[in-house]
Amino acid sequence: MIRTGVIRDSTSSFASPIVMVKKNGSWRLCVDYKQINQLTIKDKFLIPIIDELLDELSHARVFFKLSLRSRYHQIRINDTDIDKTTSRTHERHFEFLVMPFGLTNAPSSFQALINVIFKPLLRKIYLGHVIARGTVAMNKGKVVCVANWPTPTCIKELRIFLGLTRYNSHFIRYYGNLARPLTNLLKKNAWQ
């Protein structure tokens, strides 16, 4: 990451800890920005209404796919803010020259930049759904994810599962009837 210009050595008084997170069977290095995030003024960013966008797109004729790998690392950090991204290891301190994952305003900053870059295409493109002329469908990967979801063993896990399915409920015929037995489990004392 030093060779590619993502990070450099730092002498900053800020120092967020590094944590190892297991993902997809391998370990991933992450910075825990919890303390700096608590001090950060949160961006106010309006998210468009998904159903309206999908309805508009269902009548489109031209589509393309865009992959933005290492998306945050494409955005340089303002020189006056670089020291706030510092992380520490047992040997030394590093600071990010580009936007790291984990900062509270990283998603909204990234989306704001994308909105500027793709301004002529706004309300003409949309992520995460399969859109073809005259139709909008749930991404097959999400269908597989829901089908293979482990059985919830507590109310917290059930809420997560219902949140996932509710987001895609307009693709699931009779969703309310199908989900009712599960939503009944959210009632007080239902798990006892």
C-alpha cells in the first residue's frame, strides 16, 4: 500500500487501532475508526426512492455495467485531513493519502463524487437490480442469499433476515402473508 501511494508513514497524534477481520475464510486488515467517527459531523445525503428509480428504468433501452473496484482508494484526501486517518501497528504509524474504508462519511463522499461524475446519467442508471426492457427483477445473487440464509436463533438474527427480505418484498408475491409468522416472533415474549 505504501508503494501504490495509498498510505505513508505518519507522525500524527491521531492513531486509530488496526483490527483483523475474518471475511470469506481469510483475514482482512481493517482500521477501527470508531473514535474519529464519533467526533465527525455526519454528512446529510438524500437517498433517492428506489421504487421510483426502478420504475423509470424499467422502460430503458440501453444498459451498461460498471465495476468500481477499490472505489474509495480513487479519492484523494484533503491535505489538512490526512493526519486524521492515521492507524497504528505495533511497529509504526501510517496515514492514508486516499479515502480509507470505515470513515463514517466515506460512503456519502463517494456517492457525492459519483453523482458529479455521472450527473448526465443520474436517474438513468441504477445499481443492484436486474433491469431489462420493461422489467425489473431481483438480483439472482440476492435470491440465493435469502434461500441459503441460516435459520435465525434469536430476535436480532430474525430482524436482520426480515430487513433483507423486506427490502426486496416488492419482488416476492404475497410477502406480507409469507412473512407474518416471522414478524409475529418479533412480539414480546415470543421467543420464550
